[in-house]
Amino acid sequence: MIVVMSRRADEDKINAVLERLKKAGFQIHLSRGVERTIIGAIGDKTRMGDLALEAMPGVENVVPILQPYKLASRAFKEQDTVVKVGDLEIGGKQIHVMAGPCAVESREQLLESAEMVKAAGATLLRGGAFKPRTSPYSFQGLEEKGLQYLAEAREKTGLKIVTEVMDAGTLPLVAEYADILQIGTRNMQNFFLLREVAKVDKPVLLKRGASATIEEWLMAAEYIMAGGNYNVILCERGIRTYETFTRNTLDLSAVPVVKHLSHLPVIVDPSHAIGKWRFVPPMAVAAVAAGADGLLIEVHPNPSEALCDGPQSLTPENFQSLMKDVRAVAEAIGRRL
Amino acid sequence: MIVVMSRRADEDKINAVLERLKKAGFQIHLSRGVERTIIGAIGDKTRMGDLALEAMPGVENVVPILQPYKLASRAFKEQDTVVKVGDLEIGGKQIHVMAGPCAVESREQLLESAEMVKAAGATLLRGGAFKPRTSPYSFQGLEEKGLQYLAEAREKTGLKIVTEVMDAGTLPLVAEYADILQIGTRNMQNFFLLREVAKVDKPVLLKRGASATIEEWLMAAEYIMAGGNYNVILCERGIRTYETFTRNTLDLSAVPVVKHLSHLPVIVDPSHAIGKWRFVPPMAVAAVAAGADGLLIEVHPNPSEALCDGPQSLTPENFQSLMKDVRAVAEAIGRRL
Amino acid sequence: MIVVMSRRADEDKINAVLERLKKAGFQIHLSRGVERTIIGAIGDKTRMGDLALEAMPGVENVVPILQPYKLASRAFKEQDTVVKVGDLEIGGKQIHVMAGPCAVESREQLLESAEMVKAAGATLLRGGAFKPRTSPYSFQGLEEKGLQYLAEAREKTGLKIVTEVMDAGTLPLVAEYADILQIGTRNMQNFFLLREVAKVDKPVLLKRGASATIEEWLMAAEYIMAGGNYNVILCERGIRTYETFTRNTLDLSAVPVVKHLSHLPVIVDPSHAIGKWRFVPPMAVAAVAAGADGLLIEVHPNPSEALCDGPQSLTPENFQSLMKDVRAVAEAIGRRL
Amino acid sequence: MIVVMSRRADEDKINAVLERLKKAGFQIHLSRGVERTIIGAIGDKTRMGDLALEAMPGVENVVPILQPYKLASRAFKEQDTVVKVGDLEIGGKQIHVMAGPCAVESREQLLESAEMVKAAGATLLRGGAFKPRTSPYSFQGLEEKGLQYLAEAREKTGLKIVTEVMDAGTLPLVAEYADILQIGTRNMQNFFLLREVAKVDKPVLLKRGASATIEEWLMAAEYIMAGGNYNVILCERGIRTYETFTRNTLDLSAVPVVKHLSHLPVIVDPSHAIGKWRFVPPMAVAAVAAGADGLLIEVHPNPSEALCDGPQSLTPENFQSLMKDVRAVAEAIGRRL
């Protein structure tokens, strides 16, 4: 880290900063320029946050040089992490598509969805039993009943199950049924929940918060890994910007960036990012071209009857067509579906 | 709400939309123009979200006209809500300052802070016992010990206590000690937690999420109110923008806007919004000028030793000076401290 | 457009609004609900901006229903516009790559760049003779000398030339040399300049402003088209968001969205969006997968000696590799390079 | 500046960076850590942009330490700049209010506005003769006729005139009439125009671009100052964020921040930031409380008949009431109107 002292910081103030850095075990390099004195400090990057240097008299600015995460970083592990979900490998050469309805609405709706997405080539089934909804008056999910339907669909189709856990209190219940525990975008910095999923022996799908920087997203992964669970799959799902035509702005450049900074697999959810089904297929294909390891796609047997996120759900026909295009592009870049 | 049909939507598609709206109890007004058919629908605004109209064939766009919240709206209650915290009234003529350290670090630190902010004119003491931290390696709070120190400070000074609750699991513990339950910015859409604080008989301080619209913020208040707890105090604390010089961008215009849309009291936290102590005093004064009912200010006996948020914490001297300026401006606009 | 009256607007206020709408030739539909009176108005969408309805007493909100642009809209022209640049067709089946250095620095640098990008498959040469630079102390371009080198490169290679025009005063000079006139991101709403390029018989490459909505971008195209120049090529080049790891956030979903709303061709500039050469190739490939009609790529014979934008410029080797991947994906989706 | 080398950068790559820095006259400090080699470089900050260090092999990141502007910085000039406009002093103890209609629409409208804002205490008259409009179909201003009316209003009332210049071509004309040349938000980075106003002997009011950082805004001021015109007044007018209830988000914290970083005076335009007249008065008062040296307020004799920006224009009555509140708060913080 670099500590920039203000123009008029005197020797006492500079020495106080040096003292604190040395006490914390940092190695020091001092540069006295005409305009400023600058202190370089090299040491344990996970300790920097607690030093409160910016609050010391005479300090103008503190510039971190290294990323604050460690276990999630490419420096910590050079090779790509491959997360195993049963016999599926996420982060390998094969691209995995997780598809299904936003919410589990009924046994019929879910089983029909499962058969359909499996036939089209999906390997995992998504579906929410606990639903975070903006309005308290909206459908909030079937809860345990929904989890049971998901399990039944798994049994019938062999698809693995990815479903959201919203709260530490219901984590044991959800973990009993899920193959992958999804942390939703609004919970990316629910640190209590991150600490709890860290203790469970299941892969975690960590959605990026709608206004989270890539660094904060990797810090959330770090929480889970620091707690002992290394099977984290990152999911880009759009960030909040000033553009209102789309629900959010899909930040596809996050895919190659995360793959550069981290060894963790990354998938993309174009459905929530765009919010309009019409634009989901081209963005799904673009995600694969950008290097994503998988996709999370909302599909519904009848989107206009969906209790949740109908406007962004694909019909079975549109999903089949999307899968064909995804396959063609995957092969063009040397991967497979 | 207004449903805009696409240019080529035929009669069958228009009728299907009309059918669904009528079944849901909406009153319909149909306008056939040269370019588009437009359907106006008037009815229960809390039901709109579940209609999935945008997913129906032939629908181009759905434009909500009324706000989706009800209990939180000015239309529901014309008069300003005054939240009582013991004998304090938040939302009345008096401006209340809630001050103290980011985190409870020790008994001494907290008691010293409490005496000091009280002497300067604060009426509530803030301090975190459970701390949401971006890094898993940072200080996470003293937990119950911290709550006990807060209670002791209350006893000694008479200040009321505002402290954060991070999770439904620890809510009963926090509620035992707190006078006001703070919902942090990262939990504004933790709907499990909102539903739980709704059941507790304590005022709730609801911080705006860092990328929440004013409407989403009021929807979060609606969750708490729909669950039975009407004592909600809103807190603007900065939103995430592209500007990086300040930690966030303090959206002071949210103060008069919320007071127009809602009857709930609004306070402002300039410390977290700005992230640099030097700019906190002018923004605290500006917040009062903009109409805020109170302030949440981070103060620390020794900011450069703080375990959390030192760079944005005021020294006792700077806090006293801020209070003097706040008082002058409050009186200039016909309020008092 | 929909005019929402406030709860307490009386008959006089409602009538005043109806009067003004009728006088402006709008067709009216009145809906009186329990909570609100809502007025639907159908008519010339290009006149709405001048009605100032929101300033009338009793008006709470005005919601536009149709897009405010006309000539640029898909409704005005169903078929894709193909812009001809000599014998090149932009917006057809073939994907065109415009490549070259950020700035023309010298005759040698430019000719070397031109030969190289041509050999790799580019059909147009980019290079700035007038450079908009954030700092007044940075290299500002070779001006007319630069234009002459571009013309020489065109003669030698047959590549068409795309170069930026920054000001109405220098437009005649730039138009003398350019095959495509580029309007830079900072000038997207320089309406004087838009009105002037509208009068020139050359295609215009209109970059999206860094904080422009898709609607504002199409309104800027409308300025050029309303002035008589229908040969507008849109260029997505990243929008400003809170994420700082990349220079801007490439909004690839704008590609299918613009193709839905408008008939104009769209190309993508990943170099400026990302700002780091390493991430340009995957995003170029993703842009093609998303449906872009072309790419604008910064290439430099020696990026680390570039006078401008070196960090985001590709080396010749990296550019050749990118072209190979672009070709494979283009063919996978039924297009060609 | 700090150059962070990548983990595997070898001696040759490090030496190449050192060479380039030394050749450019920078003083070097080398720190070799376990994870990284870090190079500190101290020298002429205005030359850093041209070094292209980030494009050199082995360089991971370049972190600037000092601001890239010089003449605009507080370090260059400790004392506040006071800009004189005739006998008015902007940036001194007195707060100046510049008020008037968005556009000059007619002689009567302007003269009436001028008399009215003068009576209420304004010292400058605003009004656009050339109007930048999002739509090509909207009223674009009276041009020279409008300037003549402004001159007449000045003669009649003694108010100084602030009006926008949109283009280098019309600058001589506008400069003939204006007392202060306004650079609009869309032209903040129109570098041709900045270079031209730098040559004119008139104060310049430089509005912040809607997505400009504070640093970019000060760099735009630097353009004007580097060209020889030191009389720059900065104007905060709202930045673009994801919040849509207000037209933009007024970044009031920019006021104390700019006053810390620069010696230039800062005024605030709440009308354009908010876009709804109802919220303009509280934000005007808050701006003064935050330390603004003046205000730019849209007032119209009859907002609902305005040809431009009616929804955000105050009536004469509301403006008088605003002025009363501004005066009270100005005095409470030791300034005057």
C-alpha cells in the first residue's frame, strides 16, 4: 500500500505513520519528493483495512496496491478451479446450462419445466422455493413444498438442483435438498449468511450484487472460502446503471476480468440482467463467446402465466433455439455444451 | 397502470390482456390510436406485480402510474409520522442527532464517546456490536459484550441506543438492548430480516441500500409496515455512483422527495456517504437545511485508533463545532436542535 | 403520452390540460379513477417535449409512451439500413472491422498499421488526426498532416478511412479526407456539430455518449437524419458505471436492443470500453455473437510507445489472433468477416 | 505515480520501465517485495499521461498519486479565487444568485423575468439564446435576437448577464453580449470550445458534465486556465445516476470537495439537477449550507407556458420565498446574500 502524506505533514506525523506500519509488520520504503512524502508499505494485505491510516494526522490518501482477497485470487492458485456437482464439472471444457422457472409454482409446472430443459440440453434445474420479492404483496415461494418438487424433478430427470437460500435460519432445510446453494444478488453482502454457507459441504453459486464491484464480489467469495468452503461458482447477473431500457446492465467484461483475477468458475445469468426475454438469447450466446463457464436461464412452460419474472422467461421453443446457438458458438471457440 | 400494445398486436391479443385485467378486478380504459392501442387499468396497485402482463403476447410495455407502496405513502396518511423513542420525538420540530463510534470497541471507548456526544447535544448514541465488514479478516464486533456496554452507556447518560441488527437469528438479542433497531444498507432488501423486525415492538431505522431507488427503499419500509410495525425512520446514507473521490454520493434531494412521497421521518448519515471526516460537517449542515429530521454521525475519541471507519469519524472537537453550526441552521429554518 | 393528475386536481386544472392537448392536435382519452384522473393523449410524438405539461397546476407526472425519435425508429423503416462506404456494406451479412491506432503519430506508424490490419482482414482504417484529450498537456493530434497520412494509407492499401471530427469549424477539412466521419463520445450531444454533419454527404459513425441512454443516443441519430443525412452507423463504446476495474462498462445488450428499436447498423468498440488490451479480444468476439455489424479496434505496431491509449491497444500478433476468433464465431452464427 | 510490476516481471522489464521514467525526468524509488516490485516515480505530473507505462510489458498497474491538474489546484494557489464580474465578486463573502428563464422566449418574457428576479435579490440574469435540446424538433433558441433582449434587460436592471455559448463559431457573437460565458454540461469536454473561451477576456461558468468526475471537471477548468483565462467559476448541476425520480442526482458534497482541491469559486444549479420545481427550494438552501458561492435558478413568469424546462422553473412567488430562506441560512453560516 502507498501512503501519501499531505504537503504540510511534519516529521512527527510522518514518524507516527512509520511507527504504526512497522508495528503491524510492514516493510517500509520512504520517498521524499518536493511536493509530497510518499510511504510504500509491503506486508500482509489482509491486515491493511484495520490500520486506519487515513484517519491519522497528516495523511492525505492511502492507495492499496494489491487486491484485499487472497484465497480467491489467481496468485493463490494458478490453475482454474473445477467445481464438481455429482459427476458434472463446472469450470472445465464443458459449458453447463442451468435452466428452469424463476419460482417453483406447482408440481406440474416444475416437472414439465424439468423434462423440457433436460431435453434441450440443460444439465441443471433452477427454481426458487424461497423468493426475495421487492413487494411484500407478491408471491413469496412455496418454501419446503417447492424444495420437495425440486427433489422429485431431480429424481425423474437426473438434473442437478440449484436453488436459493435466503437466510441462515432456513439454510439447513435448503441444504438438505439443493445440489448447489444459490446466494442471491441482494444477499451478496449478507455476511452472516456467507459465514453459514461456508460451513456446509455444498457448492455455492454466488451472484454478484447489483451494485457490487468485482473486488467486493471476490471479497464475498473470500468470506465463504475463508470459512472452509472452496467450491464457489461466481455468477454475473447485471449491474445497476442509469440505463433503464434493460432491467440492469449485463457486465460481460466481468467474465474475462474475473478469470484473470481469480481461479473460480464464472457463469452468466442474462435473464435477470436484461429483464426482457427477447434479448436473452443473443446475450446468452455472447456470454459464452466472452468465456463464461455456464449460463443460468429462466424458462417457463407458459411465461405469461408465471407468478414471477414472466417478462424475462423464455418459452420452451425459444430456449431450444437458444441452446442450438449456444452449442454452435461454444464449438467455434473450442468448448462444448 | 398503462399497457402499451405492440404495433401489430391483433384483437385476440388485446382481448387476452383485457380479460386478465378484468379478472383481477381492474377498471379498464381502452384507447385505439393510429400507431398503438393503449390500455389504461385502474385498481389495486399492490396486485400489479403479479399479473405478468409484460410476458403476454402482443404487449410491448407496461408503465406503472401509481407507486407500488401503500402504507408508506403520503396518500395513505397525510400527516407526518412522529416516531417516539421514549420521550424523544423523531419527525417533529426538533432535530435529533445520533452520534457515536462506528463500532463498540471497549467499555472505555464507548462510555467516553457517550459522555462526549451527550455534552455536545446529541440525544441518541450509535455504536455497532455486530459489524458487517467487507473483509472476513476485519474486526467483526464485540457482539453481546458490545450490547451490554451500550446499555451501560444509556444508563449513565440517558442517551437512547441505536444499533444494527444483521440477522434474524440475533434479532431477539439485539432487540433486548436497543431502543432503535438499525437495518444496515446491505440488508435493506434482506426480506427475511424485514419480516422479523416487523414483529418487534421497537422503532426501526431503515438505511437506504447503496443502489436502491427511492421507490425500492419505500417498498422495504412497506415490508416492515405490512408486518405490523409502523415506527419506521428512513435514513439516507449515500448511493453508489461513478464518482470515486467520495465513498458514495450523498443524495440529499432524497430528503424532500421522500417527505413528499411518504409521511415517514427521514434522517441523514453524511459520515458513510462521504467517507472522509473533513467533508462531514458541511454536509451535516446541508442535510438539516434540506429538511432532514435528524443526523447519524460517526464520532470517535481518537479516530486514528478506531477499529472501523476511522477516516470518516469526527474528533470530539470537530463534532462540537458541527453541532454549533447545525443549531444555527436549524434555527434559521424554524426548527431546533 | 399519459398525464397523471394529482389527487386533488380539480375540474379547472383537468380542463386546462385537456385544452392544451387538444390545441396541439392530440386525441384525448380520459380515465377517472378513485385515486387519480389519468389522461391519455395520442398524437405527434415529436411535439410532446414542447408542451410543458409537467409545469401545469395539478399535473403530477407525465409518462411518455412512444419513443420521441421517428426517422431512426424501426416503426419508420422496417428493413435494416445498409450504409455503403464505397463498395463496402455496413449492416449487411458481412462483419466489418475498423482497426488502427488511436492517433496518427507519424507517416511510418500509420502506414505500418494500415498494411498490418489489412493483412489481418480489416476493411477500414481508423486513426485520429484531431484528438480529444482529457488533459491540455497531452498530445492533441497531427491535424491536417494526420489526415494526409490517412489518405496516403488509403491509396496504398485500399482501406477506407474513419476519423473523428471534433468541431464544426474543422468539419470541411476532415470531410475532404474521411470516408466515414466519426462523432466521438464526448460530442454525441454537441448539437451544433450534429446539425453540420447532417449536411455533409458522408456516412457518420455516431459513438454513444459515456452516460447516454439508448434513447438519447437514437435522438442524436435523429438530429443527423432530420438534417438530411440518413447514413448513420451507431457505435457502442462503453458506459460510465461505478465499476472501476474497466475504463467503462461495455453495454453489449445495447446491440440487440438498438437493432430492435432502430433500423440503423450498430458496431462495437471494445477497446475504449475496457481500457485494457488483455480483455479486448474476448469482448470483440462477444460483440459479434451479440449481433454487432462491425468492430472498432485499437491496434498499434508498438503499444508501449503509443502517444495515446497504448494500454488498450493490441499488438499486431494479438490482433491477428482476435481476427481468427471473430471469423470462427461470425460463421457459427451465420455471418462472415 | 506508483508503477506496480506483475508478479513475473523480470529484470529486463523492470529496467525498461526505470529507463523510460528517468528519460522523462522522474525521480525513482524502487521497492522489491516478496509478491511484487513497486516503482515510485516523482516528477512533472502533467507529463504522466503521455508515458504509456501501462502498455509496457510486465506492468500490472499504474496508480497516480497527485492530481493531474495544476493551475486549478489548491496547491498552486492557496487563497480562494474571487472572480469579478463588473463590481460583483463571486467567491467572496456574498452569495450571488443568477436567476431567470431557461430560454429567452420573447422581449416581454425576459424583461418581466429580469425585473422580478432583481426585485427578489438576484444580481445576475440567466437566459439561453442558443439552446442545446435533446430533440431536433424542440425550440432551439432565439439566437442573436435573444442576446439583444438580454442586453436590453441588463441596461434596464443593472443585472449582469450569464448565457450559454455552444460552439466556437458563435463564440464571438455571444461574447459581445455576455458578462459570463456559460459552458453547458454537454460541452464540458468540448475541448475545441474550451480552448477558444480561454482566449476571451470574460469569466467562464463551467458546468460539470453529467457523468464527469470531479477530477475531469477540474481538468476542463485546467484547459481554460492553461489557455490564459483564470476567471473560471465551477457549477455543480447534478450527475447521472440510477435514480430516476429526480432528473439527475445533485452532488452537493462536490461543493466542499472542490473547495478543498481547488481555489476556484463553486456555485450550484439545483433546477437542472432535480428537474421538478417543488424540490428546488430546499436544495438551494442546502447548497448554501454546504458552502456554495452562488446559485443558478430557473424562474419563469409562467412556468406552464415555458418553451423549455417549465417543470423545473419556479414561479415568481416561489422564487421570492426561496430567496428569503437562502438569506436566513446564509446569515446563519456567516455569509450574506
